[in-house]
Amino acid sequence: AVELLLEAARLHPCDRHVQERSCAAVACLVKHSSDACARTAQLGGVELLLAALLLHSEIAPVQAAGCLALWACLGSGDMEGTRDTIADLGGVGQVVQSLQLHPEDVNVQEAGCAALLRLVWQSEKTQALLVAFPSSGVKP
């Protein structure tokens, strides 16, 4: 199932509805299965989630679903490896940007904060990235 979702996201990067639904479905799958999480990472799913956030930065439902999917990926399977991949691909800044662009959207704020918490939890590397991100408002 993960393969089909990621393929849909890969084939239709500009379709906000496909991106939103793919991100939401990936979140549901990986939340309950470390195997699905590992498969998602193996197939470049983290890159696709971050691409959806970047390409559809003004679309709140895509931002909420993408952040939720990142949160789910970080809670299942190889959390440290996934966190490093997300961080290395600019995911910390991407989540902060989602929060900043949609301050009034409860779904984005909830999913973004949850993802950010898992990104920085017990990780000096990602904590430093958050502090260094321009306009994050986080002080060392």
C-alpha cells in the first residue's frame, strides 16, 4: 500500500489533493506499522513528504497532512535514522515554515508542533538546527 501511495505522490507532485491524501494515508499507515515506516523511508517517502510541504506551502491541508506524516514516521521504526534524514533534507526548517505560514490553522499548528517535538526530542543536532533557523523565535 505504501508503494502505491508514494507512487501517486511521485507522479502527481502539483496536484494538491493527491499530495494531501497521500500524506494523510502515509501517516495512517506508518503510525501503526514500523514495517510501513521502514518501507516509506526506503522508497524515498521522506523526500516526497518534504517535497509536498515545499511545493504546496500555501495550502494548509497539505501542510497539516505532511507534518502529520512526518510525526508518524518519527514515532515508528528507526526514529533516529528518520530524524537525521529529515534534518539533513531541511525538514526542521520546512516544519517551522509550515507553522509560520499558517498561524491560524489549528490542524497545521497541532501537526507541526507534534512533528517538531519529535524532531528535536533528545537530539542536539536538530535542536541546534531549530535554534539556527532564521525567524524560528527559539532562543538558545
